[in-house]
Amino acid sequence: MKFLSLIWSSMKRKKLRSVLTLLSIFVAFLLFGILCILKESLTGGVSATDAARLVVRHKVSFIQMLPQGYANRIKTIHGVSLVAHQTWFNGMTKTMDNASDVVVPSFPVDPEIFMKIYPELVLPASQMEAWMSTRTGAVVGKTAADKYKWRIGDHIQLTSPIWQTEAGANSWEFNIVGIYTGAKKNTDLSGFLFRYDYFEEMRGGLDKSMVGWFGVRVDDPQQADAISKRIDDEFANSPWEVKAEPEGAMVQGFIQQFGDIASIIRAVLSMVFFTILLISGNTMSQAVRERFAELGVLKAIGFPNGLVLMLVLGESCTVALLGGLTGLAMAWVFSLGGSPVPNFLPVWYMKPQDIYLGMGFALLLGLVTGAVPAIQAFRLRIAEALRRDA
Amino acid sequence: MSAESSDLVRIEHVTKTFHRGSEEIHVLSGLDLTVARGEFLALMGPSGSGKSTLLNLIGGLDRATSGSVIIENDRLDELDDRQLAAWRARHVGFVFQFYNLMPVLTAQKNVELPLLLTHLNRRERREHAEIALNAVGLSHRLNHFPRTLSGGEQQRVGIARAIVTDPTLLLCDEPTGDLDRKSGDEVLSLLQSLQENGKTIIMVTHDPHASARASRTVHLDKGQLSTTGPE
């Protein structure tokens, strides 16, 4: 501990250089933190999926509708326990400043069966009862409620460019009766769910009794692929052929449309770290070279080689940890503010494992950048070091 | 008491050779020297005569090519690097021509540096440093950084750092070489008073005025003692 003040004093030698080095490391780890949040946001959907759930959609694409009556036929397939449908409503509301319209991920559903299939959505029993007894009732995720300042009891309007009422209006009326939370950290809480019977009764057009896709719960997750095949076969050669697949595979396939996110992030991180490594390593080496005479004096008055090595390593690790931990902390604070694009990336948080990984990287950065100058300091011959100063 | 037992430093047949490429440079050639306990010895000689090299060997900063350097009962050539560092911390105080203070530390913290290697706690280190700075007449400059001190004051901080552990031997490499006459005289008077209080001092200098303050002067030329005796 008594040597910490010596390390701290050394860092104050060239304040501007120390600040710039700290800043570069801070930025690198802030970037690291944000990229980790982004990666989790993009791939977290896979880990949030339920192995016992399948998604059944139109074979051609998600935007093609399926008959609602398929639910009963799917339910008869061996291994299927529950079936619930969803439809993309594309509800829009005004931003808080009333400046523009934003899309709220909104879906008409059968409340009771839907909440059974998606148990990670946690809704208090009293609010569930209110939803069941209110035809225009809607429940919203906590993220959406916080974002749009919606409270239970609010009467709101959503407009949908897809769905019109029979009267030809794009505007739909709802009463907020519940706010659901997530059983897991990565549960998507940006959604808006309302009753399908209200939707079906009110909507006009040719798509009556058509729904977007089905969520299917199976008895045995091990049989998910086999059951998917059975569902596909059930509707083969029908006017609406389907594609059934485990939820995880569907989400994975969706993500892959954006390319191999994990590889891109790894590549960016590697480049950032390599650059920081060069900058910090060069700065540390230069700082130690400038102080050869001082290190020679320390050795002359009895500091052993090992202690001098530890002092140099201590300094590089202090710089790396100080910059790194501040950057990680700032990224964590950034994650608390919620997703800047909740409709596109609803899951937005920093995993504890990523924080620990960042801490490990910071320490590693300190050790690697300090290693060469520390070894130079260790090997420094006193008489030679003192001669350099003369 | 025999003459041998009163000798603190014994240099026996010491040679030191440096290599520059394939060329061998013999800096010290079979040198013998003794320094008595409590003596203030001045080492003089032209540049390149080997006086700083000899001081480095006596202080355990470098190793002789052959021969032995014995300080009290310690043969320095038999100590490994770690033992030598511990020996320096216990037995030697160094005073450098350019003071070699840490610019980011106050006078007091600079003086405390050697005490970081001891078991003294923070308060004790502070007390020892204050005593040492008081001894060199700088008790009013404890919290000043080197850049705010004059050359003479910086050198006195350097001397305080050298004596704070109460070493057996004080080695001074051109301690007045970077100072004006007045400051130089103050530093020499300080060294003399330390000798009077029992310290053994070996000082490398070019300056006859400085060597005149020593109790004995030896001249080195081309790696060999040329004359020995009072100036």
C-alpha cells in the first residue's frame, strides 16, 4: 500500500499525457460496453426464447396471413399442448414532444391462452381480470409504459396504417388496464397487447378471421423439430402452407439477416483494442524511458529489481483499470437509460458477465502494455541509468 | 585497535573492464585502497580516470571484473542482485551531482523514499524525514517540490535522503559540481559536520577547493592510484 502514493505521483508527472492516455482507454472501454449491450440486444432474443415454443407462419413470409381456424387443427397434432395466434398491428402513437409518429410493437391476442404460452410476461392477477372484462382493454410492457408515460386507466389512441375499422377509420381506441413486467432480464417489455375479439369485431376489409402467425407450446422440447415437421405436413398443399420452427431458430434466422453480428462486433473490438494497446504501450514505454535515471536512483537506494518491475506494472495497471473501469461504468449508466431504438432493439442492458469480462480486459491491457517497460526497468543497470542523466 | 579492524572499506586488486564492441577498456587496473571508519576521503582525477567507476563499485552499483570490494565484513562480489540491493538500502547513502530528486514528490516525500523499504509506518517515516531535513537546515521546506528549491537546497534534500536511514557509508559523486561557490561551501560544510558526527564519506570531485575539506585525498589516473595523502 505504501507504494501506491509513488505510483500515483508518477502518473501526475505529465498530467496531459496521463489524461489523454486515460481518455483513450476510457473511450475504448465505453465502446466495448456499448458493443456488448448491442450484441446482447441483437442476439439476446435467442437466449430469451423458450425451447418448448414453436412459431408457425406462412411458408412464403411473415407478412402473409393465415386462417385463424388453423389453431384448432394445430392443436390436434400430437405433441402440441397450446396454440395462440398473433397479428402485427403496426400501431402508431405520437412521440412525447408530439413531433412525429412512432411505431409501438402492438398485437391483438387471446389474453388467456397467450399469457399461458408466454409465461415470462408477468401481469398481476387483478390486471389480468381487468383485461378479461374490458373489451377495449390493453396491457403494455413496462418499457413502453415508461417511454410513453402510459398509466393504468389511461384512454389512448393508436393509428394503424394497415388496419382500418369497419367505419374506415385508422384510429383505434384503447384503455390501458395493465402493465406487464418480465420474469427475465432480457424479456421484451416494449409491446402493446390488446384483445383479438375487439380487433376482429372492429376491423373491416378482406382479412377477417385471418391472423399473422401462431405461437405453439409443445409437451416435449426434444420433439420440437419433429412436431414442426408434422405441422408443416398437416398444411402441405393447402392454400396457406406453413413453416413451423422452434422459436430460437426463427429468431436466429431473423438476426442473420443482419449478417454475423457477433463476428462483426469481435472484429471491431479486436481493432479497437489493438489500437489502444499500441497507443498505451508506446506511452508507457516512453514514460519509463524518460525516467530511467529516476529508476536508477530508486535501485541505487536499495529498491530491488522486482520491486521496480512491480512499480512500473502497477502504474500501467492503474492507468488501464482507471480508464477501463470508468468506461465500463459509463457504458452501464448508458444502458440504464434504456434503448435509444426500443422498437428495433427492445432488450437493452449490460450483462454482469460482460462487465467482468471488461474488467479482465482492463487488467490484461495494463499487464500487456506494462510488460515491456517493466522488463526494461527490471534489467536497467544502475550505473548506466545514472550516466544517462549526467 | 588494529589498522585493519578500523578500515571500513577495503578494495583489493580490483579491476574493471568495459567492452565497446570488440574493444576492451580497462578503467581500473589492480587497484588497492582502504578507507578508515569515520574518514572523509576525496577521490580526484581527470575525466575517464575511473573515479566514478570506483565509487560505483564501493556502493554496490556495479560489479568489479576481478578483485574484491569489502565493506565492513561484506564481500560485495559474493552478494547476488537482491542481496546487494538490500545491502545498499541498509549501509549506503548516495549523493548525486544533479541531485536526482523525484520532481513529483515534495522534499519530505523524497527523503522518505529509502524508508519505504523499512518496516517503519507512515508516521515514523514522516518523523524520520523531518529529522533528516532539519539536520540539513531545511525544516521549513518540507512540502516544497524540487522545482521550487534552489540548487543548493535540492542538494541538501539529496543529502537528507542519503542520511535518513543512518547508513554506514556516504558516497558523494561530484556533490558540488552543479552548484555555485556559496552553495557548494554550504554542502561541503554539511558533509564535514556529518563526518564529525561519525559518518564515513567518500566524495568524487574535480574541485581542489572541495577536496581541501576532506581528511584525505587520493588521485586516480588511468585506473591506478597515483598519489595519496592530504592535499
